[in-house]
Amino acid sequence: MKMRKKSDLPSKICRTCARPYVWRKKWAKTWNEVLYCSDKCRKLRPLAAGATEDDGAN
């Protein structure tokens, strides 16, 4: 496999912080589902209107 420049990798915009982030090897199989740049942003994601946090206690 040929080396790729970081500037040639696909990128997305984080839904929480609105910063761009680039493809990582650990996201290779799930790139289409990745929405946030980090675990921190995923935890701080804005909740949908009327939605509540699901803590698993029903």
C-alpha cells in the first residue's frame, strides 16, 4: 500500500465543535458512521429537541 499525504485523506466537520477532522485508520470500517472528532465531542453532543439522555436505567 502506498503512503498517502494527510492532505489527501477524506475529512468531515465535527457536529459538536464544527472543526474539521481527517480519516483515521481506526475508523476505516465505520467512516460513514463517524460524526464527531473525539470522545469528548461525542459526550458533549447537543441533544435533539425533546430527547433525554439514555443512561440505561429504565
